[in-house]
Amino acid sequence: MSGKEQKYIDEAFKTNWVAPLGPNVDAFEKEITHFVGANEAVAVSSGTAAIHLALCLLDVKKGDKVFCSSLTFIASATPIIYQGAEPVFIDSEPDTWNMSPQALEKAFKEAWHVGELPKAVIVVNLYGQSAKMDEILSICNHYNVPIIEDAAESLGSTYKGKASGTFGQFGVFSFNGNKIITTSGGGMLISNDSVACKKARFLATQARDPAPHYQHSSIGYNYRMSNILAGIGRAQLEILEERVKNRRLIFERYFQELSQIPGIYFMPELENTRSNRWLTSLTINETESQVTVEEVLKALTDENIEARPVWKPLHMQPVFKGAKYYPHTECESISEQLFKTGICLPSGSNLSVKDQMRIINCIKGAVNSNTKERDVIRII
Ligand SMILES: *Cc1c(COP(=O)(O)O)cnc(C)c1O
């Protein structure tokens, strides 16, 4: 928290706006639209809810197909299942770790051939890095299929000067506790389509018809954001830029200290993009570094430092067994390689230099002890 949140929460209490609507919700929506440069925003209870609403608005239903990035958190794809539709997973490419335009093109060509174009494409901006939006947009526009941009991890990032989340028909942000700014739990659906946003508000408040009595002609959800949590969001948004600066500094320090080690490669930042560096991630080439991912993770765990592998690709998840998957090339699955070799390092905005140096030294130690051991073995 920044310390300014309490002011907005107190306002909500003083005016008794303790409900899933109110002045903080309206203001938070407006402030987000100003920040990212979109026409409208709908504040909801989670990023997952925002993706679900976007699919409803695009009329995704039973039997439909939806293309989705494979290397992501499961919430990118679960709403496809809520709608009874079928996810088709698209691999990453190595420059951004995000959706491979090459694989996407192949998926579209095959879908076109059998007359089964997807209803939507969910494009994820992993760990704050924008996908190759120009290439992806051009393919989707060619087939006239709308994009839902899952920008849950990339609020504050830009692609060619334009805010992440504003490239699709719909953009999605998350304010879950682990994201770059938080409302404890919450999300935002953004769009330039004000008719769709009006319908999103309707669906998110139990689809109540405009009648004095309670009348419903369709099924909706209870998905709106509470006015108290929106107050937290308003204060958080004020410090978003500062957060991005902090996270980028954390990345810089890791990069300076670790990038010389043979076999360690940091997640790239595509030219003309600015990543919010939500998480600093790197891959380890075990032959070059002579240390395994497991050994590095274990060295960190032994020091009580939490680090994690990158997301397990969705096409490898037991729950999506049998789902269709398009790899980057015939013989190259980038998301699987990243999963095998990737590590996410502690990247919290409040990480101190001292703590970060402890993490860095622990990784250096893991690499050194291994190379020494192997040198000895070689000499013998
Ligand atoms: C966090 C996250 C979501 C879901 O957001 P919630 O607010 O937790 O529902 C969706 N997609 C990605 C890529 C995420 O990281």
C-alpha cells in the first residue's frame, strides 16, 4: 500500500457507499481510462471475471473455439470453459515469450480450411512484456476475429508508445494481490465500444432489466467491484508509475549482476516496448552454466528465498489434456523450452537492495560451487 488508500476508504465509509457501486468505482473507471487512453472501463471483481465478460460480449458459446496463449496463468483460459467453448493453445516465440504470430497464422489457416474460425483470440502479455501486437493484429484482422488482450500482468507497460491492454476489442487488467497494483482482489474490462461496456455493466449486475420490479430476461453475474476496493485502486493507480520504475530498477540490478554468467539469459524486451517488469525472469542453459534450474531453485529455497519456475504451459496441464496446440515450428515448442529452463525471481516493488544482493549472491554461489566441483572432477 502507498499510504493514500485510507483516505478513499474513509470517504466510502463516511458517505456509507459500502456497496458494489459508488463514487470510487466511477472515479476508478474514469482514472483508468485516462491512464491507458481507452474510452471506457468497467470495474469488476477480478481479472478472470473481466475475461469471462469479454467472452460473453463476443457471444462465445458452447461448441465455439477460442485461440489462447499457452504460456500463461490458467485464468486466461478458464472462462473459455465457463462458456462451454473449446480452447486452442498457441505457442510462444522467443523474442517476447508471448504468442507466436507464426503459430497463430498456422492455426488460423487450418481453422479456415475446415470452416471453424475461432470466435476470439486471447493474447497474453507475459510478466509485463507486450506480445508482437502488430503482427497478431494483422493476422486477426485478416480473418476478422476479435482480440481480447489479457493485460493482467502488464498494466503500465507500453507497445510502440501505446498502453498495453488497448490493442484488442477488449483489454483486461487484474488487481489481484500479486499484481503490480492491487485492490486485494479486482479487475477491469476496458474497451472503446461503449455499447459493449454498457452490456458488461448489465451482465455484471445480475442482468437486471430496466423495470421497477426485479425482472430478468437473461442470465448475468455478480461481478462488480466494491466501492471500498475501488478506493484502494484509486490510490494505487497514483503510484503505478513509481512501481514500474522500481520494478525496472530491480530488473536492471539483476541484469547487471547476473547477465555475464554463461548460460543465463534474461527475458528480452522487444524494441519499442516498455515492460513494467512485473516479474524478472531468466532462463538457464544448463550446458553453458553447468548448473541446473533445480539446483538454483534449491539453493534459493535453502536460503529461504522464494523463486518459481515460469508458468506451466496450458497445453501441458492435465485439465486441458487433449486440447489442440500449435507450436512455434514443427520441431520447436518455445513455451515448453521456457518452462523447462525458466525461473522467476523475487521482484516485489519493495524489495530492498540488501535483500536483492542476497538473492544475487545466492545464485552466483550456486553457479560457482558447481563449476568448482566439476573442475575438480575433471582434474582428477
Ligand atoms: C492474474 C492473472 C489473471 C487473473 O486475474 P485475477 O484478478 O486473479 O482473476 C489472468 N491472466 C493472467 C495472465 C494473470 O496473471
